Amino acid sequence: MSSAANLGLKDGSLFKTKGLINGEWVGAPSSFAVQNPANGKELGQVADMGVDDTKRAIDAASNALPAWSKTTAKERHDILMKFFKLMTENSEDLGRLITLENGKTLAEGKGENAYSASFLEWFAEEAVRAYGEVLPPMAAGTRGIVIKQPIGVVSILTPWNFPSAMITRKLGAALAAGCTVVIKPATETPFSALALADLAERAGVPKGVINVITTSKHLNDVAKEMCENPIVKKISFTGSTRVAKILAGYASGTLKKMTIEAGGNAPFIVFDDADIDKAVEGAIASKFRATGQTCVCANRFFIQSSIYADFAAKLSAKVSSFVVGDGLDAKTSYGPLIHSNAVAKVDAHVQDAISKGATVLVGGKKLDSIGPNFYAPTVLSDVSSDSQNHSEETFGPLATLTKFETEDEVVNLANNTEVGLAGYFYARDIGRIWRVAEKLEVGMVGVNTGAISAAYAPFGGIKETGFGKEGAHSIDEYMITKSITFGGL
Ligand code: SIN
């Protein structure tokens, strides 16, 4: 078992192995191991909490709600800004923890920490601007207003691909709105969540406002309690569409408000008038970020036939130069996948595409010599649109190239999926840019860029990706509006 010291943290007290309920670090009769995906080594044992702990955490959040919801917006702003500053000051340790438990490179780990902290800064500024409305009088002698109030206790369920940022994107909004929370981080990546909770306490978040339940063998029961418990008024989830449907089922009994950011299957289109070098840069930024394990990663590349060969050659040259390895090694450009199931899925998509006529331009194999969680960054050419990865998110370092002729054809191909989170295209014709941006059935479009994620852009999808936005506009997801009519004036 590791200790904070041999994980290389400067501030060892950020390494927590227990959950947090009402300001107390709480153990459990058993614990589960968290492993470094780069080498399989155990990073530590974490409390395996259950349903009773979850109920206590929800009660603690409920008891903390009256006082927290009555703090002024300025008080919440100041605490969120302090929390933001603490994340920034501890970026070395927080970035390292992300790399250790998720596998992404240290540069990406620190980048995620900065992205994650940016949500706290953004929502600090939103807290003080959560205005209501004054309504036009409905009759003589009346006046009306609309006020906003915190929705109540919020359940936050997050994935392993962004162990920190997916928490603060929800937590920042909830705290700014005056809500209290119970967080269940992914089993694979609890340490970042626990470090965040510790920094939140240091920033002055009162006890009970943030509670964290770490769990492995009770995962489904804990998630069910977080969605069914009548005290909880709002659920915010990021993860797969399959799990989102299960959680929505649990939440339906009490008609809870939900924000769901589930699977994507992003198209990345390059038209013949595009700047090809820029398109290659954008393709790499979008496809290989976090080793291909983001919901907004390009999943299907569509390249217009006249520039297909040029794009394929340039993309392949860049991907061939990637250095795959342990994310803590400064030479590494891309780290491992989260576990061997993820590797198996990438390989299954590669083999399926090859069986339907695709050819391997780069990669196409497991990298067992580095470790069981590594897969070679891969580019496949002539991928058929009935390949498995066209209907299912790969969530790994696989770029599949498919040729197209016309704008209508490619828009139909791009939209031929049940989910709709992100879509990207490169073009210079302004008419085409407007047409395609409006026709893509997604919640977020990147035009001539592969990077679309920022606190100030509303994040979320349509179709079976889910509903509700995160980031900009999302403080309202954590508030209710109430109209108040005054008569007899
Ligand atoms: C995700 O993969 O769910 C989030 C990606 C992002 O915030 O850019």
C-alpha cells in the first residue's frame, strides 16, 4: 500500500482514504484498492462505503442546507474564489493525483486541474449575478416578481475520465446556487475527489455542505439511494447512456430534476476548402485528448474525397510520432487507457473495421510490452459507415477515416447516431459553415477547432446524450424559480 510520501505529493494531507460525512472523514468495514493504470501498482485503499453511509451523507447535506442557502451570494463567491485559489496553489499535487489514478500525462493532469478550477472561478462570479425578474403588472394594483432559490440537496455522480473537472463543473454551480451536495466519484478515481473536498473545507465550506461517498462493491445500491432518496432534489450525472437510463429510472419515482451528460459519438468533418494542416492539428486535439477517453472526442472522421489522401498522410505522420508510456514520464505524449476492458473495446472496434474492409495506416495493436492498459494510437483508412465505431463510442485512441463526396451526404452520415454531444468540421466557405453548424444534431459544434470545452460555454448534448447544460447557464439547473404576485397595491 502506498502513502502520500511515496506518491510524491508535496502536501501529503491531500491524500485522503476515507469518505466525508458532515465534516468527518469516515472509514468503512472494508476498503477497495485503487490502481495506477500505467503500471497496475496499488495507489492506496479507500473506504468502501454503503447505503447507510449514503443516507447519513444525504441527511448531513439536508441539515447543512438551511444555513448554507441563507449565506449571501457574496459570501459564497468569496468561498468559491478561495477554493479556486487553493486548487491553483496546489496544482502540482492535484495534477499528479489525476495522473496517478487516471493515467493521463502530467501536462494533461495539470491542465485538467486548471480546467477544473476554472469552474469554481466561473461560478463564484455567477453566484453574485443570479438575478430574478420584475414582471409587468397583470392588473391594476398588482405587481409581480420572480425569485430564484436553491433547489436543495444535490446528488453528484461523476466518471473517471476527468476525476476533478467533472466534479467542480457540478459542485461549483451547486455551491454558487446555495445547494448542498453528496458526491460519488468513480471507483477508479476517488483520490482527486477527496483532495477537492479537503481543499473545500480549507476554503471555508461549512461541514455537511459537501459530503463524499467512496464505494466499489456497493456501487449500484449507493447510486440508487442517491437517486431515490426523497430528500435529494436534483441529480447531476456524467457517464454512459446505459447508466444514465438506469439512474433516470431510479429518479423517476420522485420526479427529480436531472442533468445528464452521457455518451457522445462526435463526427469530425473535413471539407475540401479546409486548411488541411489546421484540420490535422484540430483532429489530434479532439481525438487524442485524455488518450481518446472524453465524451467530446472525435469518434468518426469524414474526409471529402479530393483531400482524403493528403489528410490521411498528414494525420498518420503526426500520430506515428506520439510517445506512449507512463504519464509521469516527461517524454510521454499519451498515457494508458483506464483498464484492460477499455483496451479490449478499442481492439474490438479496430478488428471489426478491418473485417469490413478498413486498412491500418498507424497502430492497430495492443502495446503489451508497455503494459496491459496500453493501445497504440491508431489511424484506420477506408472505414465503412456500418463499422461498430460508427454506432458506438470507442473511448480510446482510434481515428477512423471515411471518405465522402457531398455536403448532404456527410451531414446525413454525421447525424446517423442516437446520441448528439459534440460535432466538428473544417471549412472556409461561410455559407457552408452556417448550414452545417445548424444541421449537425449535437449540443456543441467546433468550427475550425478541435477544442470546445470551457467554463464559459454551455456544455451538454441532445438526443440520447441527455439533457440540461453544464458550465455557462447551468446555475439555473440548481435553482427553482418562484413567481410572487402582490395584490391590493
Ligand atoms: C467528458 O468527457 O465528459 C467531458 C469532456 C470535457 O469537459 O471537455
